[in-house]
Amino acid sequence: MNKFHVIDREGDRKPSPESCVPLLHLTPDDIARRKAYLGITAEDERLLREAHPLLAGSAEAVIERFYAYLLSQEHIRRMLEAPGLIDRLKALQRAYFQRLTAGDYGMEYFQDRLRVGDTHERVGLAPEWYIGAYQTYLQIVRDVLRQALPPGDDRLFPTISALSKIVTLDVGLAIDAYIERARGRLEQRNAELIRLQSAKQTLTDMIVHDLQNPLAGIRAFLEHFASRKDAVTAAEREALEEALRRCDDLGEMVMNVLQVSRAESGKLEVYLEELDLAELAKRSVAAFDLHAKQEGRPIRIEAASPVNVRSDQSLLKRIFYNLIRNALRHTPRGTKISICVTSSGEGRGEFVISDDGPGIPPDVQPLLFERFGASSLRAAGLRVDTGLGLAFCRSAVDALGGRIVVESDGTKGTAFRISIGRPEP
């Protein structure tokens, strides 16, 4: 990774000790091609060398007129307020004016113009101001050249043309420096983003690992007591079963955190296999059937086997569980929940999990699948948990090459429609 610039904790740009020039890897062939693109010929260089002594005595007039223009621009004037800065810049302009018509436009000239562009970018001079200033500078030098050459001199227009080509070259090199410095910043920020993403994933993995072990212990403890039929009353057993469900819910939330994080970093693992989507849907419903009936939210399933797809069984199972759990948790008692599984052909399938509950307002539906949309959903009056269940579903469906959409008019009923399954490669 290059060290084109340094960013401190506040994000301020600081000058790099390295020049941008080496990063451009200029070669003599690059210089020759660049000059050829602009039509800079040996004749142009000869004309400018001849004009050089005629213009030498006009340097101060050119510089004073140029800085009068710069200081008339409020934005630039504010940038030049530092004590002594204008005097230093004028000294640099004198050197540039001498080189502009010297007729020597090789590696040293290119590197010098790149350094100048790099410096202007670092101090925050926007490219449009830079280009505008060059146009003014060119006009001033043209005026001086017209005064320096005798009236009717045939060299005037060819020399002005040659001068315009060199100034265009200078502008192009300056813009190259702007682009190179911006590219360097982008590379460094991308590297920092990758580092932070990796650190976040490592932290998430550690948290999930540290939570899973105590959760497993709690669940085993609850199962042990629930299995002792003679030692607990019916009411206690019901409470234990509810505690087990809550434990499973918490375990699901933990896995959602892990897998959403992995999906964001492109590390969500997908294992494709041939499976029956209808059979998987039936098994998923069976896991919730007793609880759904106890809660007064019976689940009806329409799934004529087989619906063969090529997909990831573990991810699909968790998609079913998240959507069924949401339907049970966020609808009133007496709501009817339906699951319909159909084949789309060519190894693909579709399932719809719907309910006849209150519905979801259309204006908040885009937030349902967002990782950080929970607060906005609560503000809209919706009951939500961490908000990661649907975020996981979208990440998993995306990883499986499918699509998930929500359908609701906001008054009655909600349906989540998922198309899934990858054909054989």
C-alpha cells in the first residue's frame, strides 16, 4: 500500500513526505506520448526558445498582473492570507515563467509540474479554480508575447499556439497529480475500512462464541428440569417450555448477529445441495405448530411435495424460522398464518409466509430489511426486537441468489414472498 498521504484521527489530510511523482511511474516513452497527444513538436520547442529572451524582461509584469487577478477572487484570496505566502509563491512563479518558454520539456519539467499540482491539491485549491487561473495566466502571457514580437512577425501565431500547447500540458499534469492524490486517499481509506471490518468481525465472532456456551448450558438445565415429569407441576412445565422458547429466541438473535456481520463482510458461507423446499417448510412449521396453537395463531401450510431446489438447507431453515417467529410474535391472538410453497421450475422455488394481522404501513416497509431500521420502525408504532431477523433473511436470500419482498397495504395482512434456489452450474 502506498503512503501517498496521512490521515489523522480527525480525518484531516496531512502532506505526505513522499512526492506523487514516483507513484505515476513516468518513463521517457510516457513523456513522448503525452507530448505527441498534444501535438507538441520540435518546431514548437524551437519557437518558444526563440521567444524566451523576448519575454524574459516581462516576468514581473506578468506575475503582478496574474496575482492581481488571483487576489480579486475571494476564495483564492482567503487561501493566500498567511504572512509571506504571496512572496514565496511569486518567487515560484518567476521560476515557472522562466521555464515555460525555455523549450526544454523533459522528465525534470514533467516532475516539476506534477509537484506543483500536488502542492495545490494539498492546500485545497479546487481544480476548477486551478484551470481558470491557468487560462488567465495564458492570456496574460499571450498579451506580453504580442507586445514583444514586431508587428506582422510571422512567428506570432505559431508561437502562441506552441505556448497554448505547453500550458495545456501543464494543466493536464496538474490534474494527474490531483487524481493521483485522490486515488492514494481512497486506497488508504479502503485499507482502513477493511481493517475495521475485520476487527468488527473478529469481535462479533468472539461475542457470539462467548454467548453460545452459557446459552447452551442454560438450555440444558431447563431441559433437564422439564423432563422430570413427576417433579414439576403442569404450570411449572409450561413456564419451563416458555423459558426454552425464549432461550431459543435468544440463540437465534445471536446467530443473526453473526451471520449478518458475515454477510456484510462477504464471508457468509453457502453450501448448495439438492433439497425439497416443501418438506423443509413442513418441518419448520412442525417446530412451531404446538406453540402456535397455544398462542391462538394456527399455521396452515400448502406445500405439495416435491419442490426440488438447489440451495443451502441451513440458511433456508433459518429464513423459515425467522419469518414464522416474526409472524407469531408480532400479530394479535387469533391471527391466521399461512405458508404456501410452489415450484418455479428449473430448480427454483417460491414460498410465501402471510398473515391476516394488522399489516405494515407502506412507508416503513423499506426499513424492514435494514440492519439499523429498528428505531425508525418503533417510531412508526411497530413492535420490533433487534431488527436483525429480517436483515439476516435478506442477506441469506441474496447469498442464495434469490429475492425477498414484503407485500402489505398497511391496513390488513402481510406477506413475505421469497424466491429461492440456484440451478445447476
